[in-house]
Amino acid sequence: MFIEKIFRTLSKSNKKEFLTFLERKRKKTNRKDVEVCEDLINFKTPKIENRNNYHATRNRIKKELIIFLFLKQIEDDETGESELLNEINLCRYLFNNHLEKEAWSYIKKTEKKALQLKSNRVLYSIYVLMLEFSDLANETINIEKIIEEKKRVKTYLDKEDKLIDTLAIARKKLLDFKTNAQEHSLVRLLQIIQSDIDLNHSEFYEYPKQVCGYLELVRNTLLYNRDIRELEPIAIKLYTKTKVNKAFTKQTIYYELRILYIVCHSLYRNHKWEETLKYINLLEERVTQSKQAHYYHYYAKIAALNSSVYFLTGRLEDAIEIIEDFFEDEKPTIRQDELNLKLNLLTYYAYNKEYKKANRIFIQMHHSDGWYRKIMGQEWVFKKNSIEMLLQFEMGKDDIALNRINGIIKANNELVSMPQYQGIMYFLKLFKKYIENPDNVTEKDLLQFSNNGKLMTPDNEMKKTAFYAWFLAKVKDKDPYTFLLNQVLGNS
């Protein structure tokens, strides 16, 4: 299944490109490689006349696929490092084949490019190669200077490696906290990381890759620790300082986009709608200046953020239009982003009382919960089933809604036992009580729910806020969307 899994990650255009790539070696008309590959790409079962021949064909396809992906990675690498590494290999070839003059000329040009990119790892490889073939150097080559440059680069490289190690350990600890459902404060973890990083030194901001790695860890830590409101000033400060240092270039745009997206998301979670849209526009502008692969990667994320801001600021029809247009365009996108957008659209349809449209999307989402859980995680499945539960209730199917609630509680015992999900558990039980008999829900229940739910806080992402607001509006006999907007605008 190795080949099939990789094919699922390729866009339609990349699949066609790979078939063309495979065709280049097709010398015999009876060769089965392309035919078998076409079946695998379209997830059909190839005709197997001889199992040994079939496995040999699969192995040839796998080797060609690896080469194809390697070339695509080089093509999509905006940092320029892949190209430089290839040039280093060329220099080694020139040295090994007694073309010393050409080798030294070419390696100096490669060094110059690497210095412009501030790529310490590539520079280190260049200086090692220079010293390895120093006996073939002419009198103009300063060996002592090369050794000094290698030492200088090694110092930077050691710092990079230390940061990589620190971030890896921190991510592992963060994962342990999540999976063990422990109530640890992660402030100490951040302090350990910061002790290894001099955030006050301008040198740190010369390397967007380091800044991005640090910021992503801070974001994940604060998300888990429910201190997400603290992320915004940190993200903006890191982005601004890196920009002032003129570290964002064409080669580092990959990291700039990731940092900008975190800035957008942090502003959104703090309900700063105008500033969010301002940074989304900046993100979109930078995305259009990057490679096509990055455009497709952020296209869905930008649509999700824009539509969420519109939804929470009274522009429900615009929010729906953004996502509908996204799906009509049929641009290549990551499956996870596509499924997240479908959940958003389901929420918007429900608030716009377009229940039939919402139900059609659920019918199209025909995979099992186990299948979605592998791709999206348990919490996403929890949200999907909760939206379906609300939809069934709105369509007057109380029995199905009750069955959904019971199923959700049973399937998510581990999830709802975590402290951060206690409010959701209380919501489910209270909603079940409401379906069974609306009169059984008391003011005391609503007060406790409001305190647990904390309707409009940065801790609550959009879909959770939508659940809570919808329920309170139903109990209070108010229009759900009007009630939601009053909560949002009243607490921004």
C-alpha cells in the first residue's frame, strides 16, 4: 500500500506529470509499468496475470516515484538549499575527474550563493569539500581562511542543532502532557526553551527557520495550556523583529508564511477582527508571490480564516460564499484543510437554516468515524458528530439526535475526561436533558453552563462557540445567529 498512499497525496496535475515521467523509459510496447501505474493512481485493482511480474512492476514504479518526488522537492524548494547541495555534488564530480580549475571556480560561486542564503549547513559542507581537496588547490586558495570560516559556521550550526534538539524534546513533552491528560503547567517548559535561546540578540532573528520553530512550539504550548491570548503579542513581536532584520527573503518565504499564519490566527482568537483581516491580506499577498505549492497549501487556510471572521461579524452569506467558491474552484488542497472547511460550512448552513444543504454534505461524508479519526484525530470526529446531532434536532428528528448524543458520550469517554473538555461534557448532558424535556432545564443549569462554557473567550474556537450560542439561543427562544452576534460583539 506504500505506493497507493503516496498517490493519494498527489494533485491531479502531479499524477499526470508522473505518468509522463514514467513514459520516458517506456521502450517496449508491451511493458506494463504505465498501465499498472494508471490503475494504482485511480485506485483500481490491476489485472495480475503473474504475481512475480506484478511485484517487479510495482518495484520499478516505486523507484521511479522516489526519483520523481526527489526532483519535485528540489523544484518546490524555495530556500535554494536543494539546488546548492546538487552543485556541491557537481563540484565533487569535477574534483574526482581531475577538473580542478573548474571545480574551484564552481565551488566559490556556490559558496557565494550559500552566504547570501545564510545556509550554515550548506556552507559547512562546502568548506569540508574544499579542505578535502585542498591538495589540489592552487596558490590563490587560502587554506587557513577556509578553516576559520568552517569553525565560524560550525559555531552557528551547533546553535541551530541545539535549538532543534531542545524543540524536539519540548514537542515530545507536550505530546506526553496531551496523551496522559495531565494538568501540568507548561510555563516551566517554555522557560527551559527560552534559556537556550537569546531572544534579545538580533542574531536570532536573522534565521526565520529558527524563529518559526520557536514560535510554533510556543503556540502549541499555549493552546494546550489554554493561555492562547498570550500568543498574539509574542507572534507579532517575533514577526516584526525578523522583518526589521530583513531576514525575510524569497528563499525564506516558506517560514515567513508559517509565521504570518500564526499571527493571523492569534489575532482571530483574540477577536481582533480588523487586524486579523489586515494580516490575512498580507498573508494572501505573500502567498501569491510564492510557489504554486504554497498557494495551494494556504488557499484553504485563508478561506477558513476569512469566512470565520465574516461569520462572527454578521456576514454569514459572505462566509458561506467564500467556502462554496473554494469547493467550486477544485484547486488541489490538503485533505485535512478540506475537511475542516466542510465542518465550517456545515456550521454556517445550520445557522442560515439551510438544513438540506448541510445534510447533503453529511451524506457525501460517507467514511466511517474510524477512517476520519486516523486522518483528523478524535477531537475532529467529536465536532463532526456534534454538528450532525444539532442538525438532526433542527430537522425535528429528536430520537436520532438523542442517539447521536449517547453515541458521542460513549465514544469520547477518554476525551471528555480531560479537564479542557469538561465544559463540552456538561453541554452534551444538558442538551440531552433539553431534548428529553425543555422544561427540565433550569436557570441554575444555564448559569452553570455559561460559567463552564465561557462562550466568547479566546479559549473557545469558532465551532465550540457556535455550539454553545446555538444551545443558549434555543433555550431562551431567540434567533441563534442574532444571539451569537450579540455575544461576540458584546465581548470583543
